[in-house]
Amino acid sequence: MNVPFLEPRPSVADLPDTADAGCVDYDIHGLLGIRLIHPSPGDIGKVSGQIGLLPTSLSREPGIVIHFVDALPIEAPLCHLGREDVGYTDGQFVLLRSHNLARARTQLAFETFDKRIEITCESGLPAIPLLRPLINLAMLARGIVPVHAAAFEHSGKGVLVTGWSHGSKTGTLLSFMADGAKFVGDEWIYLDADRDRMVGLPDHLEARPWYLRDLPLYRRHAGRKERLRVAVAERAARWLAPKVPGSERRNSLTSKIIRFAHHALMDQQSIDLTPTALFGREACKLESGLDVIIVAISRDSPDISVKTAPVERVATQMAASFMFEQASLLSCYQKYLFAFPGRRNALLDQAEEIYHGHALRALAGKRAYTMLHPYPVSIHALRNAVRPLLEIFGNPAVPRE
């Protein structure tokens, strides 16, 4: 399927004029349609940037509908949960701020989300709140498996690298992209068991600075400001690191600030890149079959170990990761249940069980491995550990877990 995706850093003027009838549609690989109703040009640009796709025509009903209004009408004085995180009345549930404390006045109706997701938000927000978790939920409702992962195709083999944060998913992807692979996606991959394929979105890619040091051909795509920001964060984190062990033995305000600051500085050590700019449009395939699944996990050891893993175990790990990554949406749902006791959503209540069942079907007959590695880890070491799994595809001599 030819998916119209964005070139790097589009302006609003670059977006097609599709809002004549007050509606703008997006189609994610034929799996999920998204409809915007009465968006401004800026709103269209925000959504396009968040998913990496351009508006297109949609020949079926959308799974997600986003209504835009100038000011969200409130029926009565709001009751607040948290420090004005959300508010509710007898008939409304309103998200007031997103996870980064940005303004996010958006009305949600969780009780209908298992049928069609509809939200109403104010025009001009910095980003559509909860958009990716909502896409993941809508995909799950359609039998599609969202996986927190990176994916590529190399030598005709589709490879999915999943795991927890700091598992070097992106590092493995970059190592093979430098070796001629085709980019499928980073951050979120969608498994379509009915068509035995996986698809991704070209919205962004977060690279750790040591990845770029190992791969100078990609380093030049990091902007000067990005490189400076990461360099400052690296130096500050190194300066603060010796103070962290002592702070962990105390619970004073100063100790808490030290731990929080060090954690924040470590999180700042990633560079946001556009896949089409990094690899070229032709290398961004965005779709592939699925042949190999690798669960990448960092550990306290200098060696890299690769062992076969049963798909049942991998499906369970994927389900746990999915629920963790949906935390912002699930937290909001818990607040909704507090505001409206008894108004439950079956899809959200059973999400982990539903996910596990779909994942088992998508992984059936596939080859799965667990890869344990140090962190940080060399890009070249990752490629050397994974390459034998693809070169000896018939019966690789890999130990079982």
C-alpha cells in the first residue's frame, strides 16, 4: 500500500488542502482511519507531525474521530482530580493537562471507546493529547497488535526488535540500516496477523548520542542545537553521577533533587531524527513480513547473549510492555472511573488479556529470541549478534532459553 508520508519538517503550506468540507482524513496502512472535524491548518499540521502521515481520502468509517472547537463548552463548574489534571461534571470528563503539563483541554467519553473513539479538543493545542495511546487502543479493538518496538527488513527477512526502555531497540535498527536494511518503523509497530505483516509510521526516531558516534554517516543529520543539548546533558550527568549513590541513602529534599536531576539528564540524552531525512524516502518501506522477533534486554554484563525464546513467553512480555506504555491513557481511565462509578469500558478493562490473545496469533510459527546485552552497547556488536539469526535462517545454532 502506498502510504503518503511527510517529508522532513513540513510547513503548514506543504500540507494538501483537504479541509473544504470541514473534514480531514488519515489512513494508517488500511488498518485504521482517523477523521478530523473542523480542524485549523495548524491542527492538521500537528496531527500530521504526530503520526508522520499526510491527509488522504478514506473510503470507510474512521475508527478515531477528533472534533475541534475554539473553546470547549463546560456544562457546569468542574470538579477537579489532581492538580487540575482532569475535571468532570455530571455529564462531562475533561482532560485539562497532558503528561508534560501542557494545556490539553479535551473531552473524552471512555464508555464508547470499544466502538469508536471520539474526542473533542480545543483548536491550537500544542499536540493532540493521548493520540498514540488512542491509536494503539483502536488498533487493538480491530485485532491488530501494537508493539513497542523497532522493525526493519534485511536480506528479505522482517525483523522486530522489542523490549523495555533502554533495550537498544533503536540501536539494533540503526546498525542494520547502515548495512542496507529497509526501515519499517521505530517506537510503535503494528502486527496484522490476518495478512502476516508488520507496519510502522515514519513520525520520528530517537537516537542515543553513542549510536551516532558509532555511525558517522548519520551524525550529520543531527542539528547543531540538538548536539549541543545532548552534550550539555551528558557532561552534567557525568558530573552529578558520583553524588547519586550517596543521595539514595537519604530522603532529604536535596537528595531527591539530585536523583530527579540525574534521571532527567539521562532522559535528555537522545536526539530526535526524521527517518526520511536519515535514510532517504526509498529506504522507508514502512511494511514488511515478520520472520524474526528479538526481545532485547540490557543487563550488568559485558557480553551479548542470544537464546531462542518460546513465543508464549514473548507474547506475555509484549503484553506487559504494552500496558506500561499505555499508562497515560489507563491513568486517565482510572480517574474517569472515580468520576463516574459504574461506567466501564470492556476493552480497557480486558486490554491485557485481549492483547495477549492477539499477540499469540500474530507470533504463531515465528522464530523468537532473547538478546541480553550491556548498556550502553556498541552498534557493531549488536549487528554482529543478530546477523547470524538472519544468515542461517533455516536452523541457526542458537542456545535455547
